[in-house]
Amino acid sequence: MSNGTARIPVTVAEVLEVNELIKRFRFVRTGGGHLPTFSGGSHVVVEMNDQGTRRLNPYSLMSDPADTSSYTISVRRDDMGRGGSLFMHRQVTPGMQMQIGPPVNLFPLDLRGRKHLMIAGGIGITPFMAMTAQLDARGERFELHYAARSRALGAYMDFLETRYGDRVHLYVDEEGQAIDLAGLLSRQPIGTHLYVCGPKPMLNWVLSTARKMGWPDGAVHSEEFLGAPVGKRFQVELAAAKKTITVEGNQSLLEAIEAAGVEAPYLCRGGACGQCETDVLHCDGHIEHNDHWLTAEQKASGTKIMTCVSRFEGKRLVVDR
Ligand code: FES
């Protein structure tokens, strides 16, 4: 479990502009040596000091897991976000010293699968860059279907096509190309595992189609990190720490708790893993949940909050932290 303390000092070895929205960053261990081993689907949390605000944003590792001499991530700029991606795009340059958390895998390959069918949308390609390298090195059977708005925005399309040939299928929205999902899912051999990563509408479409077609839950894997949304400033009472904190509009509750010097658990920082789940002791107002961890009943009950992505509007919120 991450609690904000485990850190690896790294140096930015390379920054590359992949396209108008995406930059790629390569990190090496400061002082030399290898970085911890990881498997395809892992992410790391990158720490940023953004004008006095400490941000910890998760990014999928996209480099080959067989090579731990460096880590590579890609960051899509989000002009409407809280500032983490803008910090990476505007402030991070080669030679800069940074800190990252150790790799965590919430989206691992199930290597019992007889075939691995991967579906990516946009920047959701990044975990598959590492997963395809891992599967290729093991001689496993896989197929990657990758959709992007335009060819220019399809980061890594050319690389993947060159490297994996007909195991890669590309779809460019503005050229009218679309995945024949029902056809694709219906012609997979028994024992195939399905993986999907991309924007929420794509995720919902793939998961609901697979469910309707009778794919077993255990053979379907997905990942979507939600960025903590911006919103109105609000106050929260931390009962155990006996502190009242203010969560700024461009800050997550988790970031505000950390800024107050209170230790709080996390893994994904994106509403997906459940690690930051916290009991609500008193709520006079409305919790904007934003996560996809709590059940609809838990959300309606107002007794739990995921500190990494949820916000509050109302008179008083007291949490067990
Ligand atoms: S840290 Fe994963 S859900 Fe909040």
C-alpha cells in the first residue's frame, strides 16, 4: 500500500513531443542503477511541486518491462484539468530531478489466457505498449485494436504497426474507421482474455458488449484512471487528526489531506483501486463521488468517500481520517 512515503529519486533523461497533445518522458534512477522490476499494465505515481501544490499523478509505464534501465511514460495535456499534466508539459525538462513511487500493477495480464485481445482508445494505449512487449517476448498470442480520433493523434500507431504487423489493427475516427466489436468478440477462441483501456464511453461500450455476449467477468479486464475533477472550494473536518482543512478548487481531497501533514492511503489516485476509501462520519450536504469503486448503494448512503477523486458541496463534512 502506498501512503505517500515510498519514493524513488529519478532524473528526467529525455522529453519528446509525440504530437500536439502528448509528450513522452524517460526517467533514469538518479545516481545510476536499475529501477524496480515491473510487469505490463503497471503505473507509477509522479510527484510534482506545482507552485507550492504537491501533486502526485499516476501514469502507466509504457517501456519494455524487460528493460529497467529507465522508465517511460506518456502524458496527454489536459488544459481543463487541475494542472498536473500542464506541469509535466511546461515545467519538466531533461536533467530535472524528480521523485516517483514504486510501480504498482492494477491492470495485470492474466498469463493463463490462451490469447490476449487488447482494445485501446487514445492515450489508453500506454499500458498496452508494455503489455505487448511482455507478451511478444514470451511468445504469447495477442491482438491489439487501437482507435484514435486522427492519425496525428494516434500516438505510437506507426511504431506498433511496424513492430507487430498484422497483430495490430488501427482505427482512425476521422477516416470513418470503427471497431466491429461484436464481430471481433464473437470470433475469439475459448480461453481468450479481453483488456480495455481508454475513455469512459469506449470502456462502457466494450464492457457492456462483452457482458451481453456472455464473456465471463474473470476474462475481462479494464483500466480507467479518472483525473480528480476541478470544482468549488470546500471544507472537511478530519476527525482522527482533529483538523479542519480547505480543499481548493484545483486540489483533490487527498492532496489537501496530504498537504495538512496527515497520512492517507492510496494506490491509483484515480478512483479505481479502492485504497483511499474513507468513512464519512457526518455529511450535511452532497458528496460528488466521481469514482468507479463504490457501489451505487454505498454512494447513495453517503457513508463512504474516495478521497482521490470525490468532492463535496454543503454545510459540513466530517471524515474518519
Ligand atoms: S487511490 Fe485508488 S481509488 Fe483512490
